[in-house]
Amino acid sequence: SAVISQKPSRDICQRGTSLTIQCQVDSQVTMMFWYRQQPGQSLTLIATANQGSEATYESGFVIDKFPISRPNLTFSTLTVSNMSPEDSSIYLCSAETSPGGNEQFFGPGTRLTVL
Amino acid sequence: SQKIEQNSEALNIQEGKTATLTCNYTNYSPAYLQWYRQDPGRGPVFLLLIRENEKEKRKERLKVTFDTTLKQSLFHITASQPADSATYLCALVRNTDKLIFGTGTRLQVFP
């Protein structure tokens, strides 16, 4: 299993600024992912965070808007750049301890409000 | 495009009864299907995984079925309790380990 923490847990930001969300796992994991969950909605995958290489983004999400880092097997960051009110959402990271479609462990999420 | 539908309306049942949640999908043949529970203000928590060659999976009071012909999975909670009240999400797994989540069904178990 894996225990995942995220920082910050919530933030209120001004339009046009950027916020970096940190995701820390208590053990080394193979895969890490970033999701967005808008109020009352389900989770949408933003990207797969690849260790040592560029993240793999899903359709509708681009690196300039959501740059991601993954410097090692336990840590990743997601930056929400040049924010607008439409970016208000909950951002969650997850990790998979062994590849092959197995269970993912999720962090508690970061609730972002953009004014 | 891939579409995963769950009961959009909340499911309200009485304690002790069996809750049955539905997950229907189109335009895709998943290798696996997973079910998660999500409580307000928290991330999803994994419950069960079922593979395409499995018809049924059980874990304590939980049972999942997977019908690849109907493109449907059913999630059952027997002897339901108020503590089972939460939103339940199904997710399809592609061969790249990526999860595609359904819309979720909110379950309310009342005493």
C-alpha cells in the first residue's frame, strides 16, 4: 500500500497567478498520476507523471498550463499556471505501487479556488 | 469516445438491505474494472478490482460482477449500514494503467 500526502490542502488564489501542488508518497512507486475533480463531478485524468522524463498529458491538457515534475519515485508536483476561475477545482494525485492496472492510492486532494 | 455511466441520482436504501449500483460503458473493452469509494473532502479509496475474464469478485460484504457482453458491472453491498453512505465510483483500466472514472453514484443508507 501507499500513503499519499498533498500540500497545500486548499488555497485561494488570484486570477493570473500560479500555484504549485506537492504530492509525497511514503514509499517508492512505479506510476504517479494527477487528476482534476470539479465540484460534484467525477475525476478526470490530467497527466501521468513520469520519473526522469516529461509527463504524458491527456487530451485537453497541455504542459504550458499544467507543468509537472517528478524528480524521484516518491515525489511529484503539479503547477496550475496563469489561473482563471475555471481552474477552481480539486486536484488529486495518485500512485500505483505495481504496474498492470492495479489499485491506485489517492491523496486527500487540494481544493483550489481562483478569484 | 469512451463513456462510462453510473446512476446519476442518489440511491437511498434502508439499513440491512442490499445496495446495487450499476456501471455501464460504451466504445471500449477494458482489461480491468475497479470500484472506489469516495467520502466528502477525501480522495477515492480502492475497494475491488475485477478482470475481464472474471465474472464475479467478492470481498466481505461487497460483490462485483462484470459482464463484458452487456458492457456492465454491478456493485453490491449486502447488509448495508449507515457507514456505507458515500459516493461510489467505477473506473475502467486501459492497458496503460490509466483509469477512466465514471460519474459516480451517491449512496445513502438510512437507519
